[in-house]
Amino acid sequence: MNEESVSTISGSTTFIEGSRRAIILLPRGTKIEIINALYSPKSQRNLLRFKDIRQNGYHIETLNEGNCEFLQIMSIAQCNKQIVEKLPAFFTGLYYTKISSIETHAIVNQKFTNDFVL
């Protein structure tokens, strides 16, 4: 994949270097599979789209508790809602959480694999 130009809050930049299937793990153990996740080694943040959450069979609602806003990710089975994740919001309106990678793929330069000795 060629590097792609992406528009961000701070302007346009070229930093997408590839795409691939990714599975992420949210703090309460919810797995989200993203078929075409974009790879950007220069990025310090990751974005999870609502579309990715919905394609994994989850539903989304916002909730206000006191002065705090949250995004709730829910599973619904037989008309019963179960909150699987609860993500707080920044003052900017973006929701945040910590994610962990379940499955990783490494790209190795063939030149170095032939010279590796144990």
C-alpha cells in the first residue's frame, strides 16, 4: 500500500503506511475485530469508529452522570441490554479508553533474517 494523505485536526499529513485485519481488546475484555485497520507508526493515538463497534454486533448509547459524559457499548440479547464497556469523554467530546492488541503482525526485512544467528 502506498502512503496515504489523511486530514487530521492539525492539518493534512501523510502517515498511513498500510492496512490489515486487527483485533483489539477493550479494558473490560470486549474484543473488537477491524477488517481494514489502518497502520500508522507515527500516530500516538488510535481511533475506533462507531461503524467498527456496530459491525461487531454491539450497540452504542451516551450517558451523563453528574458532570461526566460516557459512551456505553452494549450487547443486546433477547431485549436485555448488558453494558460491556463504559468509555469516558474528554472535554472536547471525544471518548477515550485504553486498548490492547490481541493479534500482531510484524514486517521483517528479508536482508536481516538471513544473517540472524542464535
